[in-house]
Amino acid sequence: MARRRAPWAEEVGNTLVVRVTPKASAARITAERDTDGGLALRVAVTAAPEDGKANAAVIALLAEALGLPRSALAIVRGETARTKTIRIDRGP
């Protein structure tokens, strides 16, 4: 069975800025249009923000939604903050 990509996946460039909510009741991604017409993504994960568990959960959830391997995503800014910048390597 082929994975379905998130409806916002085609609009994502090489970086993605997300607002993370750790220790949520359920893992989910919500996308909203901001005032400039761009995407504002909120990522909720059930993992606690300790020992990198929440960061790993964010990467796993986004990778699945984008249809990419986890190794294609990396947090490049905000490792200990709620707002994170994630680099996406879609390959050649």
C-alpha cells in the first residue's frame, strides 16, 4: 500500500519552520496559512522534551507525512526551543 502524503507536502521547500507541542495527548500535524500566505505548521508529539525524545518524534512524524526517510530531515535551529527549523534533503 502506498503512503499518502500530507496535502501541504508539495508546498514545503528545503526548510520548514514548525512550532512543537511536546507531551500532547496525540501526535498530529496541523497546517494553517499565515498572514503572508505561507504555511504555519504546528506539530504535536506525545514524547516528553527530554534526552531528545520529542525531537526524534517530530522528525519521525514529519518524515512519515512527507513520505521521506527520517535521515532526510534534520533540525538545524531550535533544538531546545519549541520553534524549530528543519532542513529537508529530498535527494538528487
